[in-house]
Amino acid sequence: MSKYHLTRQGFLGSATLPNISRTGSQDAAVLLLGSGTNGSTTIIDSSVNNFTVNRFGSTQISTAQFPTGMSSSILFNGTTDYLSINANTAFNINSGDFTIELWVYPTVNKSFSSIIGAWAQTGVTGDNWLIGSTSGNLEFFWNNFSNSSRFLNGGTLSLNTWTAVAVTRTGNTFRIWRNGTFIASGTSGNNSGTAPLTVAWYGSFTTANRLQGYISNVRIIKGLSLYTASSNYTPPSLPLANNVPATISNNIYGLYQNY
């Protein structure tokens, strides 16, 4: 059974399903789908928390580019644009399991581009976490690693292409994927602190490090690692769901097309 991805409608075809064991349900702590009309400056958090999303620069909804399953995304110009959500324990992933995933479409390779993070704005040491890219190379920073040290890295973010990125923590094991392809893992007992969530920039970096491109379907789940094996998986269809389905056991998570 594990080689099939099932939906409510039937088989999607051969795929590798995530290995998880879960009874109950889990809501997303943050969910930024990027839905809306072209040019809209209203960015909504569709999670149960319904956080206020602070918009900077000309950040807006765009229908120019969007991943399959969507009709719009969030456009960032790479100079003045970014989003933030004020610090809150609801998305402070701290010491427990978590899942961070999103779809990104970079249009310019920079020496460094911030994609999403909750990073201490000291510019000295990383007290929290950050996903970014160096010259198109995907990277994940974690607590107690200096700004020049990448905790996990590998996998290219191709220009003008949608890429699914996922990072999880299961116990003290961290993993990162690109388009469902497993890239790397690492172990750390360090925990994160509380900081604002920012998308397309982080305050300890210069404006030159802001992402130029599009982002869609940002989802942070606190307390649950959706992808727990160091192997490939099939990214879920879009839009991402706010609530993880109940009564899940090993290798049947794929019975739900949107998770």
C-alpha cells in the first residue's frame, strides 16, 4: 500500500507516503495561502489564530505566477517588500516537533535571500530559525548557529520555477526537503526563542537580502512533524489545509489529498 498516494477520489498513482503516526488533529499555527485578487494589498492569515499580517513596501497579491492548485500568490520586489507577524507563542516552535513548509518562486539569485524566519534581530547569533538561500542554494539556520553557519543545506532553488520547501523537527532530528526530495538531516538539542515571524526578509540582514519573487502556501504547524523519515514524499496538493485530519496511522496519511 505504501507505494500509492490515495485520495478521497481514488488513486493518484505511485508515490512514497510520509511515515507518521498521529491520532487526533492539529491546526496550523500560521497559514498564508496568498489567495486574493491581483494587486490586492490584503494578506490574510487563514489559520485559526487569524494573526494580523503586517505588510511593508509594495507587497501584494499577484496572479502573474502561482503554483498548481492556486490562482494567485504573494509578490515581493526584493527591495522594500516583506511581511511580518508580531511575536506570539502560538508559532514559537521552541523545543517540540514542528513542520514548516511553503512554495517559493525566486526570480533573482542573490548572494543571500531570506525566505521565512523568526530570527533574533541582533545580527550576531541566531537565537531562532531561518530558511533562506545562498546563490540559489537552499539553507536552514537553527538556534545557536552563527549567521555564517548553515545547520542544513543543499538543493537548488531554480529561478522562475515553483519549489516546495519543507523543514521538520522530530525529537532532536531536523530534516529538509525540496519538492518532496529529501536533502539533509541534522541533530540538535537547542531550542528556539520567541521572535516576530517575517516573510521575504529578516531584520538582522540588509535590505539587499530580501527575496525577489513569489511565495505561496506558507504553513507552520507547531507540535507535529508531518514528514518524519529521511526519504522522499509527495508534496500535498494545494491549497494546504488548516487542520491536519484526525485518526492517522502509519502510511495512510495519503488518504487525504489536502493535508
